[in-house]
Amino acid sequence: MKFSHSFKVSAEDIDEQNHVNNVSYVRWIQDVAVAHWENAANSDYRAEFTWIIVRHEIDYKKQAFEAEEITATTWVDGWRGFSCERFTEISRGEELLVKSKAIWCMINKETHKPARISEDLKNCFRSKAD
């Protein structure tokens, strides 16, 4: 299921070209992914596992500016053993600003090694929404 969160663009997100800096988009993609994980996974999963990005693609479609209301929406699909595909869209109203696809690998916090994603954990992402 999809998970969204909205926020306003701050002055710190603006670059020398007077629009949102690309680094801010990357941070927002990370932030919504973490919020989705915290919303979908129970405390036991969150205590045992964390995630790393092993591949990231971002398409920048339109610019955003200070004080605009932005929504970041993310969802997970393409489950494979230790990894999954996470998709994110950042929009201003109906306008798509950025779309992203990332491959995330689940890591055991104790061993720091990849951990196989269980069906139960996959179901957490399939059944919960914001």
C-alpha cells in the first residue's frame, strides 16, 4: 500500500537557482521511506532490521519553490530474497515533480549482513496505509 506525508518547502531547501536543491529531494525520499518503515513494521522488526539503498534512480520532472506544499508518496514492490523495489513520487498538488525507484536491502542490525525478507514482513507493507 502507498504511504504519504506532506510538508512545506523550507528556505534551507532552496539552492542558488532559487528552487529546491536536488539533495533535498534525496533527503525527502529517504525521510518518507523511513516514515513508511516505522508505520508499517512492528517494534520487533524495527529493533532487529534496518535498510540500505543499493541502487537509486531519480527523474526530476519539475521545479519546486520555497513555501510550497509538497507530498511525498512511497510504496514497495518487487520483493526478492533480501531486497525490494521502493518507488517514490513527490508532487505539488497534481503535478509530479520527482519520481524515484530504489533497490533497498534489508540488513540485520546485529550482524550487519543482508537478511531474508519474510512473507509476514512483506504483508506489513501490503496491508498498512497512512
